[in-house]
Amino acid sequence: MKQQKRPKNYNTRRKQYVVLGHTVFEWIQLIATLTVPITIGLFTLGNSFQQMNQSKSQFDVQLRIAAENRQKDLLIASENRRKDMDIAAENRQKDLLIASENRRKDLDIAAENRKKDLKIAELQIRIAKDNRQNDMRIANETRLKDLRIAEENRRKDMEIAEENRRKDLKIAELQINIAEENRAGAVRLANETRSNDLVIAAENRRKDIEIAEENRRKDIEIAEENRRKDLKIADFQIKIADENRQNDIRIANKTRQNDLIIASENRRKDIEIAEENRRKDFKIAEANRHKDREVTEDQQKHSIISAYYSFLSQLLLREGVHLDSENHEAARFVARFETLIAFRQLDSKRKTLLFKSLYEGDLAGHLDRDMVIDLSSADLTNIDFASPRDRIVETLPSSSSYYSMNFSYTNLNNASFNFVTFFNASFDRAMMEDVIMSSTFTTSISFISTSLVRAKFLSSHHTNVSFFKANLDKTHFEEYNCDRCSFNFSSLIDSRIQNSKFTRSTFANTEMDGSLISETEFNSEINMMNASLIKSKIYNCTFTNVDMRWCTMYGSSLLNSKFIKVNFCGCKGLTDEQLGQANIVSESILPNGTIYSSKQF
């Protein structure tokens, strides 16, 4: 039994071994086939990383040199600022010393003048007192003299009277002898004369005393008046001296304040000059640093594109122009990898140059053939295919034409396509925000599911263009002519359409809420079914043969617009008041299904 079963087991094992050996052989053959392209790919990746490391090392060295230069510039600027601050502080110290010295001198001069004024005032007061005493002494002496003179005159008068009396007595005695009968009359006459003389003498004495008293009183009044005048003059001179002193102190303080203000102003100006010099030095350092960085970046980008061209040339020479050698898959993978890295690192000018080189060399960017390099997800931001964006030109440049171009799945944000002509181009699912298309002419172009937010289509003519499911929010159309264009299921929220014309185009299920549409024509079988025009502003537009069934127009404005042969059947939110804003509504079907033959406002 065992001998009979043994051959069967042996045959079974032999068959399993043959099957298993055949499988292992196929695996070995497959591994041997993939080893070479994988090795080449790894070698190419190693070279790429080595070149990137070398470029990075060069960039780091240049950045380090720029940083050292910036550090040196900052040190020089700081040293200059410190010197300027030291000079300003030294000048301020000198100004303060000079101001203090001038103030001290002014105060010394003012104190000296005050001492002199006080001495002069004391001397004048002393002179006034001496003058008053002299005046009093002179007045007393004059009074005494007047009294002595009056007494002497009285005495003389008495002596004269006595002498006259004696003479009269002698005469009377002599006359007694002559005429006794006249003796009584003579005696009486003598007595009367004597009485008159005594009265006259007394009156004269009284008058002399009154005159002396009056003269004494006048002398005293004159002395008092002179004293008051002298005191007033002394007080006035003291007041003038005090005012001069105060003026000198005020002048000294004012001079000191002016000196301090001048010193502070000089210090402030010195600080401002130092700060301005520091700012200028810092700006110069920043400008040099920015320039060094720009030069470094430009050199780095030049090195990148040069290295890429060198790599691509070697790869094409080694693997063939179409990379269709035995290891074409690995070669194309490496070429795509290097190309995407190069586009991500280059500036807009070199991106444009690189893309045109690949396109003209039939290596990438064509839609109607198998491309060597796949550009999907490539970073083509800020690329410029004709004239620079936002530049006003007096003469139109020659239009650049591109045929069967493929931009699908690329990043074209902020790109410029001014004065470009496209035939059969695809921008499907590309990122094209803030793009400018000015004076472009396109035929058979596709923007399916493309993001065109804030894009600008200016003075352009497009034919057979598809914007299916494209995002056109806040897009600006001006002087835009579109024939057989499809905007179905796209978004035109808050967009602006001016002085444009759409013929044989469709806007089915398009969202145009909040849009501004003015001076625009929609002619020849326009389909706007289920379109949303909520709160949109439609001014001075013309709609002819337009199908607007089941559209939504809540809060829309139709000011001065014309609607000829328009179907509003089932349109939501359209009121008679809105239709009343229109200029012409003719041969149109209203939302309730009635036909409005003609209405002109």
C-alpha cells in the first residue's frame, strides 16, 4: 500500500514544484526588469537632492554673507548713533555750562547794580536829611535874626520915641517960657504925639512879628515841602532801583530760560539728526539687505532653471526625446518630479519661459497628444503669457496664439493672459483666482469646475466656451462677447457684467445672486432656466428670445431693461412692480402663464 501511494505523492509534489518554480521565476524576471529604472530613479533623485543641497548651501552662504553685512551696517549705524548722542550730550553740557555761567554773570551784575542803586539811594537819603537839617537850621537862624531885627527896631523906635520925647520936652520947656497960654495945648499935643508914636511903634512891632512869623512859617513849609520832595525822589529812586533789579533778575531768568530752551532745542535737533541718521543708515542697510537678498534669490532661481535645463537635456539625450525607452515610466516620473519642483521654486518670468520652452518643445502642455511631462498640479501662479498685467500700453502688442493647450488641474492664480489667442484649450479644475484675460480670443475652451473667483474678462471674444460648474464669484466681465458659451450650474454671485453680449449661450441652474448686469445683450436662444437672480441689478439690458422659466428673482431690479419674447413661466419672486421698472416687455410669457403682447413704459 505504501509503495503504491508513494509515486502519486511524488508526482503531486513535482507538479507543485514546477508551478511554484514557474511563479518564482516570473517574480525574479519582474524584479530584474524594475531594478534598473528604480535604480536610475533613485540615482536621479539623489542627484536632484544633492543639487538642491548645493543650491541650499550656496543660498545659506549668501544669506549668511548678507546677514553679516547687515550686522556690520547695523553696528556702524549704532556706532554713528552713539557718537551723535555723545556729541549731542557734550554740546548740551557745554550749552548748560555757558548758560549757567551767563546766568551767574548776569546775577552778579544785577547784584552789583542793586548795591550801587542802594548806595546811591542811601546817599540821596542822607543828602535829603542833611538838606532838611540845613533848611531847619537856616529857618531857625532866619527867625532868630528876624526876631533880633524886630527887637532892635523896637528898641530903636523906643529910643527914637524917647529921644523925640526928650526933644519935645525940651521944646515944651523952651516954649513954656514963650507962651504960657499955649502950654496946655502944647502939652496936649505932645501927649497925643507921644500916644500916636507909641501906637505906631506897637503896630510896627506887631507887624514885624507877624511878618517874621509868616516868613518862619513859609520857611518851615518850604523846608517840609523840600523834605517831602526829597523823600519822594528818594522813594522813586529806590523804586526805580528795585524795578531795575527786578528787570535785571527777569532779564537774567529770561536769558537763562532762553539759553535752556536753545540748549534743549539744540539737544532735540541733535537727537533728531542722530535718529534721522540712524533711520537712514537702517534704511540703507535694509535696502542693501533687500538688494542682496534679491540678487541671491535671482542667482538661486537662475541656478535652479539652469540645473533643470541641464538635467532635462541629459535625460532626453539618455532616454530619448519622447522618453520612450525601456525605462520610460521611471524617466517620466523623474522628469515630472523635477519639473514640478522647478515650477514651485521659480519666479513668474522664469515660469513663463520654462512653460513656453516645454510647450514649444512638445514636452508638456499639449492637449491632443501624449505628453512626456504631466503638468497637473503644477504651480503656475503669476505666469504671464503676453503683456504684463495692469500695464497700460499705447499700442496693442501682437497677439500670441496657442493651439491645443492643456492647463487642467494646474494652479494659475493671479496669471495674465492679455492679448492671447487660444484654440482648443482646457483649463478644467484649475485654480484661476484673480486671473486677467484682456483682449483675448478663444475658441473651444473648457473651464469645467474651474475656480475663477475675482477673475477679469475684459474686451475679449470667446466662442464655444464651457464654464460648467465653474466658480465665477465676484468676476468682472466688461466688453465681453461670448457666443455659444455654457454657464450651466456655475456660480456668478456678486459678479459684474457690463457692456457685454451673449448669444446662443446657456445659464441653466446658474447662481447670479447680487450681480450687477448693465448695458448687456442676451440674444438668440439664451437658456436661463432655473437661474437664480436674487437681489441682482439688471440695468439697461436687452433680453431677446430668452428662456427664463422657473428662475428666482426676489428683490431684483429691472430698471430700463427690455424683455422681448422672454418666457417667465413659473418664475419666482417676479412682481408687477419689478416689471413696471422695465422699459419694454413685449410678447413675453408672465409667471402666471399669461402672454403679455406689448407693454412700453
